[in-house]
Amino acid sequence: MKDKKRTWETFSFYDHSGLEKRLTQMAEKGWLLESIGSFLWTYRKIEPKKLTFCVCWFPKASAFDPGPSEEQQTFYDFCAHTGWVLAGAFGQMQIFYNESPDPIPIETDPVMEVDAIHRAAKRTTLPSHLALLVMALLNGALFISRLLSDPVGVLASAANLFTGLCWTDLTLLTAVECGSYFLWHHRAVKAAAQGEFLETKSHRWIQFLCLAVVGLGMVYYFASLLTSKNRMMLAVALLMFGVYLPGVFLLTYGVRAFLKKKKAPAGVNRTVTILCTFVVAFALVGGITAGVLFGSSHGWFAGDDATYEYHGSMFTAPQDELPLTVEDLLPINYDGYTREQTSEQSFLLAQYEACQRPRFDAANFKEMPTLEYTVTLVKLPSLYNLCKNALLADWADDWHPEGEKDYAIPVDPAPWGAEEAYQLANQEYGPENMFLLCYQDRFVKIDFGYDWEVTPEQMSLVSERLGDAGHRA
């Protein structure tokens, strides 16, 4: 039978009432707290018994201390004299238990107890939570700004939605933690003046909910990466979640533990740990970025795609099966094309981009026609008008002077088999060979990229391949 158990305890940083209740229940089940870590708490097997627990705060203590200070050790000795045994300590939080059915309380003055909790919170936990809240709000604002400027790109990306979910979760979690603490402290000060200690309220269900939502979001994000067949993005995600985050955490914990074991002063430990974490985090990000760029330039993520060298650089030459090609539209048969299709989707939108371009090493690549198109599938009908307006807004020209601006003009949708159709035009050069076609549940933005007059037969073929039957591509 296992005599050790490790659990992830999620409690508010000031919730001594919830912690004491939890530890009492664990002891009644035969598990006694042995040590406290940054995330995992360790319990050891005992005979089930009724124990009384007390959670205290020692404001001057730190997670970087090599051991209890003289003042702290005096406090421990006083507690031991009255029957209280130290179960575990982490930073400023000290947890004791007592086997007596009616022990003498460690804290007898509510005013001093509330003050100790507040001084401890002001020193470490509150500043870090408030900093996280500010960071989450800033990144949330950036996410909303991106959503307003490019709603299709954001809503069609599982990665963007996962990022937005993480910042929303962090905002909710830190706001609840800080807000509930300040509300409790305000009431606790008044209660302490009356000789009463106000019990804390647990918000574990919010923490569990946030963790569960982020966990499900991460599973969905990786599932979308696997189905997208984007090897480079999958490699980046695996490196970030499998190497970067665990590496930074293990380094921080390891350096701190090593210096504590060597009895380094708390100030030295804190400074060295922070510097090491910063340097290694910077080095890992730089190494991952450089490795991905190097691998991309050397065809590591090409898979089965052919590669070729041109002017000293390596290029991939994918030959994906496209639903519509230049050869379908024009009576030509050029060699030396790359045909690439990429896709991205979420539960709201799906979008795939296809492009057919000449290889740089083709003999007449400058004269070869190109074809590019993007199909956006709207899975949630209420987003249809938002997507249409956003795609048309991509053509809005706010930076060129009057007389040189781009703009969209409505054209007859019937030859395209569409409900609406628009063509890109320029005030100086007139209509261009780029169209936005609006179908019942999708949009097709197509750039013929070649100086030819699009015929009704070609329009009908676009409708057949990308409009009505585009979802089969």
C-alpha cells in the first residue's frame, strides 16, 4: 500500500478556514500533511484520527529562506510547548496540528491575526496577483483589438481562441482572488475590532473550473494542430509546452532548492534564481525560434514534399491536390509549379488557403500565371454578416491618397452562382482580377493573378469547385 500521496491543493492564498477543514478531513481519512510545495502537497499514511489544524502566517518568512530564522524557531518552540506540531511550511504560511481534542489556540488576538495575514499578503501574494491581473487585462485588450481588426483570422484559429481563453481565465481568477481578499479583509478588520475572527470563504470551485476549461482548451488546441497537418506549428507547440514551460519551472525550483540546501541567504537565493530563470527563459525562446527557422529553411517540416535549392536557400515544392488549378482555367501545361493548401479551423469558422505559384528555379517563372484563393466556411450562421463585412473591410484603403485608393464594387453574382459578388478595383487602374464571392455558408476570395478576362465558363467552374462543392475539397 502506498504510504505517500501527492495532491494539487487549490485554495485562495488567505483561506485558512478552508485549508484547516481540508487537512482535518484528510487526517480523518488517514493522511497527514508532510510537506508543502509550489503546486503539490505531500501527505503520509497514518491511522485515521481526529486532528486539529491551525494555519498561521509569518510575514517575515520567505520561500527563499535557507531555514527558519531565530525568531521563527522561537515561534515553533512556543507552539510545540502547547502541543502544536509543525506539519509543513512554505514561505510565510505555517501549518500546525494538535492531537488534543481541545487545544490551546495559537492565535488568540483577532486583530493581530488579521494584521499578520495582511502583512504577509502585501509582501508577496497580493503584488504578484495584481501584476498578473494587469498583464491579463492588457493581453485581453490586445486580443479584443485583434478580434475587432481581424475577426475572421481570430475566430478561425484554434490557437487564437485558446490564447483568448487563457487570458480570460487568468483575468477571472486573479480578479476573484484579489477582489475577494480585499472584501474579506475589510470585513475582517471590523470583526476583529469586536473581538471576533471572520472566517474565510473558499473559491475552490472557481479555480477548478478555470483549470478544467484551460485543460479542455489545450486538448482542443492540440487536436486542431494534429488535424491541420501543420508540422511547423505542431513542433513549436510541443517545444513550448514540452520543453520551455517545464524547463523554466524545473530550473526555478531546482536553483532555489539547491541554494536553500547550501544555506544561501534569502536575498542571494532570490536574486540568483530570478537571474537564472530570466537567462534560461530568454535562451530557450531564442533557441526554439532559431531552431524552427533553421529547420524551416532546411526543409525539416516539408514531410513528403519535394525540396529545391535556389540562390543558396532551401525551398519546399508541395504538390497538394487543389480543388481548382490554373490548368483547370487555362489551356496551359507548365512544369515547375508548387501547389500548396493550408487549413485552419475552430468550432466557429473553418478557413483554407490554396495557392499555385511557379518555382523560382523554373525557366520562365516570371511569365507563368498564378492562382490564389481563400475559402471561409461559416459554421455559426450568426457570424455570417460579421465575416462578410470583415472580408470587405480588408479591401478598404485608408493609407493611399485620393485617386489611388482600392475599393470594392458589386458585380453580377449570377455567373458565379453566388448570392453576392464583389470585385476589387483601384481608382487609378480600374478593376482587378480579384473577387469576393458570397455563398450560403461560405465566402471565396480569389485572386487570378494574371492578365486575362475571366469568362462565364471559368466563373461557373469556380462556383462548382469552391462554392457549392468547396466543402468537399
